[in-house]
Amino acid sequence: MKTGLQFRLHQQLALTPQLQQAIRLLQLSQLELEAELRQIAESNPLLEFAEDAEPDPDDESEFAEANYTAPTAAAEPAVDSDPSDATEWSDSGSSEQPIDFSSSGSSSSSSGNSSRDDDGLEPQNAAPETLQEHLMWQLNLSSFDAREKAIATVLIDALNSDGYLTDSLDAMLAALPPRLDATLDDVDAVRRRLQGFDPTGVASLDLRDCLRAQLEQFDPATPQRELALSIVNDELDLLARNDIARLARRLRASEDETAAAALLIRSLDPRPGAALDTTPVEYIAPDVYARKLNGYWQVSLNPDSQPKLGLNQHYCSLIAQARGNDASWMRGQLQEARWLLKSLESRAETLIKVADAIVRRQSAFLDYGPEAMHPLVLREVAEEVGMHESTISRVTTRKYIHTPRGTFELKHFFSSGVSTEDGGSASATAIQAMLRKLVDAEDPRKPLSDQSLAEELNGKGIQVARRTVAKYREALRIPSSNERQRAG
């Protein structure tokens, strides 16, 4: 007789391909899911996206995708039905419909044409100019000789997206052709000339070198330029702490002059190449929405984030006519397609169920803010929705919910608890919010120490130690009391 552990292990080993696929889809973010489904659809002719569907020649509507509507529960065939029954799929009104969780069919047609201009043509925007291209354009117009241009080309190719050289000058020298017979001084001389290109400060070795190169481009008569150079060369750490008084004493200057020099340095660009960084920005699109309707928080799927995937009616209709190996292959592809569609439905249902459970437990946060966040662990949600903790972990990782207070990863709502005076508990997120509020309200001339912050929280009924306050303060990137006093 099998023990409980042996039985669970046997169940895990006996997972059906459909269940394995459903578990895998739960782990994927929106972008990963889209890429995965595109790859699967390319290898399975029974699957197609709404925007890829061919127009129906008998359909007189302007856009064929207008026919794509959300399938009803009755029209969706069961997973365990016979895949050889092609009539069920070819004649059913849902056979060609994609999975669409929106409340109306208009969103798919509008999104399907979002990549086109008003005249119906694909946009023809020019590719943005890269940092390397911008610098090479200037290099070709410069007075560099052929040898210097060869050195400059190697340096430009080695720049990172911020405009810095991440490799040493020795490595740059080793990358040059031996015929150039260049020395380390030659490489550094070319590098310093590149620092004067636009944007000023590129080809720098570190932050100090970058700021110095930009200051050297200022007119020598610029007020406090020399003092700013002295700060960059020798006292950058004190500047980072904004310790103007000590800076003034070190440099034997007045505090007003030192403050003006610090302001000049802060006007510089520590990442000169970032303005020409062509790396595409990835925007987070929420998977679900939380809205308060009639006094109750409700959760709904974001229809634009759900894949518009369905069965290809044309290929489904061919299954009844296929014979031999072709028929067996197409029925296998149909079964895989049906598994995938059911897995996507299961993923959406699980996501909405978990998000709804989280929102109900954290409604105080949505109503009143971070200080009202309740302690919450995976086990509590897992027990409420009847799933394993590992499933909850998959569902809440890289899945986002849009609320009136902002867009958050679902994992944001899980937080450990700290005991309170009345026997309850407060979440770490709520304590951090209280800590931030105390620091924002403190006297900058007499900032609160970690011990004082702990006492303030204890006075509010939150039993927390000084070392815990220090941990939360560091997590919030709040400087120590000494550094805050200097900043004040």
C-alpha cells in the first residue's frame, strides 16, 4: 500500500500533458506568454491569432476580425471529447473563435489595427540613432588622422549605454591592430579628445572622470568652476553626503561658495550616453484591474492582455476529409490545440480567482493606503482558493494588478507580520510606510535615530526592535540619522 508521500509523488509523475502545460503557462508573464503562443501557433496549423485570420470571402464587413467574439461556455467543447469528431469543430459557431476575455468584441478589432496609421499603411518611422552612430558621425567630421580614427573607432565600439568605457585602456590597446604601433598614451590622448564630443563626458573611465571632463568644457571664468573641479577630484564622497560645512572647511572656502560649486556639479550629466540609448522601454500592462463598484472591490481581467487565440476553421473542416497519416496527424494537432485553449482558460480563471482573494484581504490597503496593509502569506490565499502554495507563487510572480493607488505586482500584497500591543499583527509594508511618514515629518536639524524611530512605533502599538527599524530603513534607502542631519 502506498504512503501519502508516495501517492503524491506518483500523482506528480502521472501529470497529463494538459496539466503540465497549464502549470507552465501560469509561470509566464504577458510577454513570455505571447512569445510562447506565437511559437506554438507557427508549428500547429489548427491555431491562429485573431489578427492573423484570413478574411471570409462571404463576409461583406470591412474587417474580418469583427467576427471574432468571446466564446460562450456552451460552445466550448469538452477536453475529453473525441478529437476525431471534426463536425463538432467545423460546424460549431465557436470553432474559429479566439479566446477573448473582454466584455465586448470591439476591443479586438481596434487593437488589431493599432499598429497602422490612419491611412491604413504600416508606420515607417526611421530607426533611432545609436550613441555609437552619433559619435562616428562626429568622428568622420573631425580632424583626426587615419591612425587616430582607428583608435577612436575601437574606443567608441567599447562604450556601454551610459557612455562609459567598461574595459581598461590596456584592453583597448590590445584590441588595436599591431600595425598601428600605438602606445597607452596614444590611446588615452584619443580618449580625452572623444570626451569633448557630444554628449560631453563620453568615453570616461568612471564618474569622477566624467564629471571632470564636463567641467573642463566650461569657460574658465565660470563662477566656482575651479572649486567644483577640486570637489570632483578630491571630495566626491563628501559631496554625495551633501556635507557642505565639512566641504567648505576642507577646501578653505565659504559655505555659500561651496554650495554654489555643488550646485554646478549637480547640473552635470552623470550618464551622458543615456540620452541616446535605443534600448526599447518595456511598459507594464496590468493583467487584472481592481475597481470599487457600489462600495465593493471587484476584480476583472484586462481584455487587452489576454491572447486572442482560437482554432482555424478552415483546417478543422479538412479533418473529416483527411485519410491515413494525414488524418492522424491533424487529429493530434487538434487535440494539442484544444489542450492549449483549455490551459489558457484555466490560467485566466486561476489568475482572476487569486487576484480576487488578494483584493478582498487587502481592501484596507486600497481604501486607506500602505499603512493599512495586512500581513498576508501564500498559505492563506492557497487555502481560500483551494490550490497549492506553489501555484499561488506562480500566479503572483510577474503578474500585475491596476488599482486606483497604482499598478503593483501581485506579490506586493504579501508581507510578513509583526506583533502589535493589542495581540494583533501589522505587516512589514505598513510598518515601512509608518517609518517613511515619521522620517518625512522629522526636524531635519534633529533627525530621529533608529532607536527613536523604534520608540515612536512602539508608542503606536507596534512592537519592533531598533535593528528591525534599521533593516526597514535600509530597505527604503533612507540614510542614517547622521547623514540626514548633514542633508538638512
